[in-house]
Amino acid sequence: MISEIEFCTNHNIEVSFIRSIHEIGLIELIVIDETMYFHSGQLNNLEKILRMYFDLNINLEGIDTVFQLLQKMESMQEELTILKNKIEFYEIR
């Protein structure tokens, strides 16, 4: 678990930014002893969000849309892999 305050201090961003990301559902925050934390597994996505927001000037709604599209692409890629495997299975017979 990573403290939101520690993350914000290290990345020189406001805590309110993390809370905004949480409010639109891009990350999950957990309260432990009155301190907000996020799971380290979310770190990669959180850093992507920061790059999109600060480097590419994409607003949070746009970032949410990008992440939804990326999830759809991953799902479609998985489905494509399954279908390719089925085709290969039947071609071998």
C-alpha cells in the first residue's frame, strides 16, 4: 500500500488531484487509520494518468475515456487470441 500523501509529495502534486482521480473511478483509495492509501498495483496506471494530464494536457474526463478504450482494446485482443487458437485447433485436424 502506498500513502497518497507520500505519493503526492514525491511527485509534487496536490492531494486533491488524487482524490479527483478516485472520484471518477480511475483508482481505488482505501482508508487505514484516517490515512488514504492505494494499492501498489495501481502505481503503473497512476503514473500513466499523471503523464497524460501534465505532459499531454488531457483532462480527467479524457483520461477516463482513454482508459475505457484501452480496456476495450485489451478485451478485444484477448478475444482475438482465443479465436485464433480455435482456428489453429481446427486447421490442424
